[in-house]
Amino acid sequence: MKERPPAFQFYPRQFAADDHVTAMDLDAVGAHILLMCSAAASPEGSRILADERAIRTRLRNPSNEDWCRIKSQLLAGPWKLSADGQWWEQDGLRRTLHKQREFSEQQRQRALKGSADKPAGVLPDTSRKPAGVLPRRCSSSSSSIKPSCGAVAPQVGEVDSVDPRHSPIRFLIQELHLKNFRVKCQWDPSEAEALNRLLKANPSWSAKQISDMVQNRFASEGIKSSRPRAWLSRLDDYAAGPVDRYQRVKVTDAADAAGSIVPESVKRRQQLAQEAEELEQHAGGVR
């Protein structure tokens, strides 16, 4: 997979004069810019998951009234819902990214043609340097995971998986962790590898289903600010909804309405938690 560019082109005069933008409220314009940044950072470079809970989290949770107004203004112009209903797509970003790639390819072809046309000759003395230790360098990439100074090669899990579900799920985990605990979520190759294992073991889970489980986990009682690698393998505990301190599903009706399927392992853990609570209550009554 080609490395995505660390930035996207932005034309301020064109943006400020756009008919759709000038018709938007100030908070809707801010939402538009934030979502463009999220879309540009995605693997595709021009879209985000059509998960309204995740989108509202990115926009700092506006009220229901404000969200309905902002959403209608966004989808009326700069953003479109994909044909399958799975994505919010930004056509301007897609066109700009396509032009960037075309320009890069043209530059590469010119460089190749120039080197092919140039006759081979004797290298100047200044270029005849003995092999030695390469200088230490730091990456200037804006990727969310950066190699340390002097790194020889990327470590396993240091870059996003080719699985299209990986990047949006990682962004959602980091956003919800920051919102709930007010500290930045730790994310290094071990977290990326844990998420890769989860996705590989569950190819039938859609990005929407995994996103719901992540949000259910952060909406549960008594959760700790543990690193994602510590709980990703147990994400199916939250398939039916948020859980209480006894690991019982708090909102079963919503889970049934959404068509969630509770894994047997989760049902068993919930049953054991309920039995433990009943034993505790019985022991208290005996005393």
C-alpha cells in the first residue's frame, strides 16, 4: 500500500468563495474543516465512515438540535453519502488527491527519462567516498506512528494494516480514550498488532459493528484507562451493548433492535457475574 501524503492541498480563496460554504453556519464550516482533516488522514484520503456517533464525537458532541442542522448543511453540499450508505465522501478531496498523484507520477517519469537520456560518465572525485556508517536521521513524516531517530527499518505493526477497517477503528479508540480519560491514548506497534489480530480473526465483522463494540466499551461502567492492547482481544464482551460493573448488558432492547448477536462466551461471563452477585446478596442476607 502506497504511503499517503502527510498533507492535502487547500485553496483558501476557492474555499471562502464556494457557494455551499458561504451558505453554511459558522459551526457547520468548522465541522466541515474537521471532517476534511479526518478524511484526508484516512487510507482512502477522501472519506469517513458513515457512523453518526463517531462523527459527532469528532465534532465534540453537539446537541441533537445543532447536529441535525449541521448534518443537513454538510450533506447538502460538500459531503455526499456513498451509494452503499457506508461512507461520507468528499469529492473535492478525492479530485485533489487524484491530481496530486498524477503530478507525482509525471515528475517521476520526467526524472526517469532524464536519467536515461544522460550519458554515463566518470563520477567526479567528490562523489567517491568510502562506505561508512550512515548518519542518524529522524523521520519528518506526519504519520501517527513515527520511527525513532536512527531506526533502520519499521517494526512490525508500526504502520497501519492494509485492512480498511484498521485506520477508522484506531482513530475512534484514540478519540474516545481522550474524551473519557482526558489523556492521550498510548498507541505503538503492539497496539497496531493487537488490532490487526482482532481484524484477522474476525473477517466477517464490519467496521460499523466493531465501531459499535468500541463505543459500547467506553460507555460501560468501571472501565479503566488501560492500553488498547490489554482489552482488544475481549472486544466481543461489548457486542450486545455497554455493560455494568457485573459485566451484564445495560441496554438489551437497543442491542436487540440493532440485531446484535451476543457470543456464547459473553453470555457465559454475564451468567457467572450474575450468579456471583446473587451469592453475594444471599451471604449478606444470612449475616
